[in-house]
Amino acid sequence: MSDLPRIGVLVSGRGSNLAALIAATENGTLPAQIALVISSKPNVPALEIAANAGIPTQVMRPRDFASRHEEGEAIIAAMRSAQVELLVLAGYARLVDPCVIEAYRWKIINIHPSLLPAFAGSMAPGPQAAALAAGVKFSGCTTHFVTEDTDAGPIIDQAVVPVHDDDTVETLADRILRAEHQLLPASVAAVLAGEVQIIDGRRTVRRSSVHAGD
Ligand code: GRF
């Protein structure tokens, strides 16, 4: 087994962010090993992407469990047995149970397709459609630590993209997605490298930007 930090990825669908994470582990920009991929849905492309990369997968459907808590306990058990130290939600269409957040406190990263706190609280393409409807001129994506407050944990990083007058939800979502594929692996790498410091459980700063006396 390599000495690289072991990450677990939770998915539900297309898996393009998972593919970006895998590519980053392969080209060395994300010095980590993806040890386990758990999907809340069977037969999704993300599972095939993981299997093609030789990554173990498990399907945990909500209906396989009596409660969200039981589902959370199963996720914790699987991730712990894979010796996972950091979880990444990459298009995971579930709210994780508080027991997972507690077990992996400040060790769960989510990517959301808007500039949080704008357009929080719904799954893609809801945030992209809401951005278009609001007439914003810029949108983007946000990586953040997962807390009990949905889409409201400390922001790790953001990437901005323009919104064009002739955008559709699809063209905007595509532009944001390309930014996501850069932002997510970079954020995971920064967290694993210990560069992201959480202040008062509310916001983050880069360690290199923390001044003496702060
Ligand atoms: C992305 O837009 C992500 O921001 C959101 O869900 C989508 C997942 O896409 N949370 P994919 O499965 O990674 O292709």
C-alpha cells in the first residue's frame, strides 16, 4: 500500500468530477489515493469511471437502510475499513447524516455549482438555473467543508465564470463544470497539504496568508 493519503468519494451520477479527481491523482497534482467510491445509485457512469481506474466501489442506496442514520453508519464503516481520512462529495445527491459529519469533522469537502452563499440548497442544475433566472453576470463554483448546515460550511475556494446573455442552463452548467474540474482537485490537494486553516468554524484562510500575531 502506498503512503499517500487515502480519500473516499461519494457520487450519484455522471462522475465527471470523480474523473477529474482520478486524473489529478494520476498526473500527480493531487498526491492522494482514491481508496473507495460509494454511490447512492446503481448503474451510474461514476461507478464505471471508478471501476475503469481500478478503484473499489460500493453502492449504498437510501432504500437499503431503515434510516439516514443507518445509511450514515454504513458509510462511516466502509470508509474507515478502507482507511479513508478525507471524504469528497462529488455530485452526491444526498444530505449526509450528521453522524458522518461528526466522524469526519472538517474532513468532508463538497463542490457546489454556484458562488456560495448565492444559490445554495439545491442539486445541479438547480443552482445554474437560479443564476440565469436572477440575471447575475458572473457565477461559478465553490468548494467548502461540509457541516450540519447545508451548503453553508467554511468556503475553501471559488472559481468565477461569466454568464453570457445567450446562455442556456446547459451552456452555463458546462462552463461551470469545466471550472469545477480544476477547482475540486486543487482544493482537495490544498486541504491534504494542510494549507487550509479554518477560522472559528466559519471561514478559511490559506496558511501562507496567516500573518504573525493573528
Ligand atoms: C456538479 O455540478 C457538482 O457541482 C454538483 O453536482 C454535479 C455533479 O456532476 N454537486 P458530476 O457527477 O461530477 O459530473
